[in-house]
Amino acid sequence: MSVVGIDVGFQNCYIAVARSGGIETIANEYSDRCTPACVSLASKNRMIGNAAKSQIITNFKNTVHGFKKFHGRAFDDPFVQAEKPKLPYSLHKLDNGNTGIKVRYLEEDKVFTCEQITGMLLTKLKETSENALKKPVVDCVISVPSFFTDAERRSVFDASQIAGLNCLRLITDTTAVALAYGIYKQDLPTPEERPRNVVFVDMGHSSFQVAITAFNKGKLKVLSTAFDPYLGGRNFDEALVDYFCEEFKSKYKLNVRDNPRAVLRLHQECEKLKKLMSANSSDLPLNIECFMNDIDVSSRMNRGHFEEMCAQYLMRVEMPLKVALEQSKLSRDDIYAVEIVGGATRIPAIKERIAKFFGKDVSTTLNADEAVARGCALQCAILSPACKVREFSITDVVPFPITLRWKSPTEDGLGECEVFTKMHAAPFSKVITFHKKEPFDLEAFYSNPQELPYPDHRIGCYSVQNVVPQPDGDSSKVKVKVRVNVHGIFSVSGASLIEKQKGDGDDMQIDSEPMVQNEGRGEEQNKMQVDPEGPSQQDQQSEENSSSSKVGPALTLCFLPQRQMIIQDKLVKELNDAKNAVEEYVYDLRDKLCGMYEKYVTQDDSGRLSLMLEDTENWLYEDGEDQPKQVYEEKLDALRRLGQPIYDRHREHEDRPRAFEELGKKLQLYMKFVESYKQKVSSARC
């Protein structure tokens, strides 16, 4: 069994695997190391990855991309509503209020959840891994942005289960990069020495993340994280698109925004232009043929003008850097290095601002595109029993403070406690002791809604049941265990009731376990023994393994459609392969009839066969355009019945000289054996 790390980006995905003592990035069937985060639904099947990206222009209403940020978000979410007009495909409000994606698939209007779409993408990445490794892939680690909330992380985790993956950990992008950086360093300070502090800056296509990490030999600890969830490479693309839309409106009288296909083409060209400007400061052309209404358009842009247009975005680069440095309680002099990753960090103006803020040159020792996937693969190798890796501990942080509120049916007022402060170490468990006489409810929520890049600050509601007073009428002591697990997901994982009993003059305590029920977005809980407060890694891992094997009822409903779509894709592929086999045989045999097979067939047979091949070719592009698989197989069999004898005669003629040569060699060998035997017989008689 292989273990892989998956970087699910807004625009592209990367897969890395730990094998042969190192980390490799896996290429897909197109020999590309990156797979576009695209899913295209069509009348017969789905296309995912590179094949789907090729459909963005021609099938734009049913090609889904840029869906990563819809995870766990309601349809009425302001971010979703702001994105809706920019999308070529349609969004739909689901029954639970979440965001669905409406497309036309198999000639019917279908609505898919974000988890299902991501599940399709992850299934494709899983297949790519298995084809490259020639082994089954189950265990994986998947990256998520550091600013993803509880609901968003649960949504990604659900998508991994739909894809049939055992996600050992959802790891934040910057933590994965830090692991990829630190695990190979041989010169890290010992635990007794001052740690090496490194800043990791990751600006991808849709977001900007910063983390400051302290390294010692065999471990890393995230000191702080900061982010701008809405600043990334696509902002710079959109600035160019807006500029050229206005220019083409005045120059060519074209209203580009009214044509979704034209907007998509312009986006593609602007992204290419942006990348060229990162490497070239001179004027660069932008030319698009037959852009709209059969009109060719052209323009020019240079880096200086581009940076002026994007000044509002460049100004936002410094703030996350400043926040991360302040939260880490370090000075600029304490920073050992500044590592940058992500495609958008290639923009010279962004590099300059990062270097200027920290007062030192930025480092590019890591692969800007693949570092996250490589870190995910390393973490998966560490967690999976299938691999043996050097020990390397990782301590992440809780990005947003979490508060717990409680209330009993007969109590007046509410109690509150901030159980996890901002930048608290994670994963981590805590035990809270309550004195209660009756069941009570717990509500978990993020403490500072104004700092949350998400409109709903609620996490989940939990009900602690079967709480009764002590025999003497006093309140019972109830211990409730809360935790942030390795996925960054909060849960109330257990509760125990402590009863006082008399025994031989000494009081003793017996722990029993009231049932903990959850509502809202809280996960289903296991009954379990409460452990002492602390980040017990063994306990954490055992619970993750048990929880990852559970599938909720909502997810079960997603598995059947997923399997049906996979079967449908397989049937369509087999059909296309059968059709292509007929076409390939027609072209191959026709060429050889006039070439290498010419002297092995009579002129009359050649004429009849050529006519049959021509008829088959015409049939393929007319009545045979859409036929069942069996029809194509019958056509191929009919052609082979005529072509096989010719092939056999050619092969026999080609193989006969070699056969005679081999026969001659064998005869010579036997003759030598006979002569040797005769000599031995003669010697014996003498």
C-alpha cells in the first residue's frame, strides 16, 4: 500500500508520494506534474483534470472550477454571492442551505454538493496515483488553507471519504511547507539550543498565507499564522481582465462582459501575460484571434503599468507579514530565513515587498509549486504504519480562538469559557470539570466573529445527558473532554460522571459516561474514557483512526451516485476505445495494403478490402458515430477476418529466414554431437 500527499489548490492539484527513500511528484496521464482542479460534466460522461480544462471554453456552463472556497459555505454567504456573477456555471441553494453546483449531466439537470465535486477530483487524483505506482492508494494527507474554519475542514474531510480515501490528516498549507523544509535539514539546533525561526510565505492563485515556524532537531513548532484569504494571483489576473475589457470596449466596441466565453478566453490570455511580465519588463503583446463577433483584438502591457494597476493589491501584502511577526513575539533579527512558495510569489513586486519588510533576501530553496504536496506526503509517511520514517514531531496552532458556552434547563444565565486561545498549540485535548445536577447543553463557537473569514461563528452544539445529583443531593462532578484534533476540527469527544461512594471509611470515585449528543455541524461522538489534560499524541492518533472509519448517513447517500458515475465513465471509455480501435485498424491496414502487405495479397482481394475499409471509414463518421460497443467490436472482427490472413502471410515470410537460420544452427549442433559420439565409440572399440 502506498501513501500519498495531495495539495488540492484553487486552480491546480499536485500529488507526491514517499518511496525509494525520498519524495516524488507524480505525473498524470498527460505527463504533467500538476492536474487542473476542474470537473466537466457532459451528456455521456465526466472529464476531470486536464481533459476538463480543455472544456472550459466549449462547455463552460457545465465545467466546474474555482469551487474550493465553497466548502462548508451557505448559499447566502456574502462571499458566495459575490462570486456567483463571475462564474460561468450556476450555483444552487441546497435543502440544508449550503452551496450546490448546478450542471447538465447525462441530458438531465443535476445539482452536486461541493463535497461531491471535490470527491470526483480526489477520485481522479487517487486513480492517477495508482496508475503511476501500480499499487492501491488509500492513506493520504490533504492540504487545506490555514484559515479554513471547522465547517470548511469537515467538508474537505467528507470529500476525501466520498473518494474512498483514508485521510490521516488535514494539514495546513504552510505547515506542510515547513515540514518539507525542515525534515531534511541536518544542521538544525538541538532541543536544548535556541530554535531556528523561519518564515514561510505562500501566495497561491486565491489566497495569501504566512507562518513563522521554530525548528529544532526532530521537531517543528508553528509560532504564528496570518493570512489574507482573498488575495492571490487571480486578483492580478482580474485587474488585467478589467483593463482590457474597458480597452476593447472603446477600441473595438465590444462588450466583453456580456459574453462568458470571451471572458474565459481573456482570463486565460491575461494569466499567460502576467507570467510573461514576471520574467520580462519590456512591452509585451496580447493578441486574441476571433475574440468576439469574428473580430481579432490586440493590445500591449508592461510590468510598470501592471504594477500601477495592481497597487491596491500590492499594498495588502505587508499586513499579514506584520501580524504574523507580532503574534510570534519575535523581532526581524530573530528570523533566520524567509522562504516563499506559491505561483503568485513569482511576481517581482511581491518578492520585493516581502524582502523589504523582513530586511533580507527571500529564499527559493523549495519548489514553489510542489512544496505543499511534498510536505503532505512526508506527513502521511510519518503517520502511516506502511512507512518507516525518522521521527519528526509537528505542533500546529489553532488559528481562531474557540469559546464554550453552557446552560442547564433550570439555570438562569449562561456560562462561558474560552477553551482554546488564538495560536494555541494543536492538536490538543482539555478536560473541563462541571458541577451539575441535571443534563446540560454545550455550544462551541469562534470567539471573535469579526476576525473570522467566514460569516457563521458557530461550530456545534452538544448535549450532555444522564447527569443526576449525588445520593446526598449535591451536584455531581462532570468531566467533559474537548479537543482540536489533527485535522484542526473541534469536538466534544467525551464526558464522564464521577459518583462518590463509601468504602472502608474512604471516599472513592467511580467514573461513568453520560451520553454526549451533538447538533448542528458537530461530528458524531464516541463514548470514551476521559484522559488527563494534554496533547497525548497516541490518544490523538487512535481516535483519528477510529473516527476516519466512520461514515455519516449524509455521506452514504453520496457514495452510490459516485460509484454510478465511475461506472458510467468506464462504459463510455470502453465504448470510445472500441470505436477508436476500428478507426485505427482501418487506417493501419489501408496504409499497409499499399506498402508492406502489397505482395501478399491479390489485386482483386486488395481492391475489395480497400473498398470495405473506405465504407467502414464513412460509416464511422455517419451512422457509426454513436453506436453500442458491441457494434464496433463486430465491425472490427469482420475486418480482421479479411486482414488476418494477409498479416499471417507477411509474418510467415518475415519469420521464415530466421526460422531456417535457427534450424541450421540446431542441425550443426546435432551434427557436432553425433561426430563427438562416433569418436567416443571408435575410441572404445580400440
